[in-house]
Amino acid sequence: MFNKKKDEYSEYEKSEPAVSTDPDVRRRKTSVIGPTLKFKGELSANEDLIIEGEIEGTIAHQDKNLTVGKEGRVKADINARTVEVYGKVEGDIHGEDIVKLAKSADVKGNIRCARIVMEDGARFSGSIDMGQKAKSAPKPTSLPVGDSAKQVESAG
Amino acid sequence: MAAHDSVPDEPSHDTEVRGDEQGVRRALPSIIGITVVMKGELTVGEDLVIEGTFDGTITGTGPDTVTVRRTAHLSGEVSAGTVRVEDGTNLEGTVISGRIKLAE
């Protein structure tokens, strides 16, 4: 699922079918907050978002995927369909579908989601509320022996 | 392993530098997409492309280029080494720059 995002980001400048009335404007599916960018204020979006810089304020990003990269530092409450954290987040995270914390993640805040993956090594301080159903029920999977990732799925 | 069973070590995107025509490696630009709405203060030390809506102050800390696409709605102040404004852009405010390019 997440591997699909690779092409969207790495080929962000690739020419895609242009808007019919505006050939220079390319349809991008992902916005990128680069590593030197710092923003303080309100941010909302209706497309996938990758944060490698600093965001402080509020992020309203429902129904799309949000990734906080390794260099990303977010001081804000986050609402998104899928939230993937590799960097630092101070604030509550609401993942409509799933929240993933990589081993490099450092999260201080409460998490509300239907499913969560927390990798061994991830730093987390807060509470987890999984009292909501996933939008799309995941297929049952079994983790291979030796896999360090821990997956918890809600009973409901 | 199923993709959603674990988190990859690195975010699934490419390296953070790219080569331009002269082979010079540059930081990837930030892209504020069409559906993005931002209100506040922004500083950036790399190229920035704005396609969405921004209300506030944009300050470029280096010689990089801020490109304002024609889909953008920009209110406030833009200060950067180079500001490139496309024809048809909805821009209200002040642009402070050593180089201002008006592009068709």
C-alpha cells in the first residue's frame, strides 16, 4: 500500500497529463514540505502530504495520506486517513484508517485510529484509542517469524 | 511480507537531492499543491512551488526561487532571491526580490 507513494514523490516533477486549460500545471497527487521549510499557522489539504520540514499550528488533512519524514518536525494535531511517522510529532494524531510509527519516530501525543503499526524502537508518549472501525477492513495477515513490527488490530 | 505489516526504514520517496541540467545537486523543491490552503508564516531555504492558496508571509532564506503558479491564490508578502510569477496568477500583496520573473 505504502510502496505506491514512492513513485508519487520521487517522480514529482514527471510530466503527467496536464489540466486541459492549463498545460503548464501538472496534476500532482502529493504536496511536499521540504527539509528547509518552516511553517507556522493553519494548513489544510485534500491531497497526500509529505512533511520533511517544520510545521507548527494545525493540520486538517482528512481522507488523504500524511507522512512525517525523518527530518520532519510537527507541532500540531494531525487528522488524516493514513498517518505515517518517521520523524517527530508533538500533538494528537487521528488516523481515519491506520497510523504507522517507524523505529525513528518520536511521538508525544494521543493517537486515535482503527489500526496501528508501531515498530520496535519507536518512541511514543501518550494514549492510544482504537475505538473506531477501519474504513476498509484489513485482510487478516500473519507476521513472519522475526519480524520486529508489531501490529495491533482492533477487535471491532 | 505484506506491505502494511511493517514500516519501511525510510519514507518511501527518493533522495533529497537531484541534479539539474549542469549536474549540480540541489535540494528538492517544496510543493504546495493545488488543494493546499495555508495561512501563516513560512520560511524556506530551497525552491518553492506554490499551486494552492497561501495567505501570509513567505520568506526565502537563500538564493532560491519561489514559483507562483497560475492556479495559486496568494495574499500577503513574498520575499525571496527570485520570484517567478506565472501569467494569470491571483496575487495580492507585496513581492520583494532581487529578480522577479513574469512567466507566460
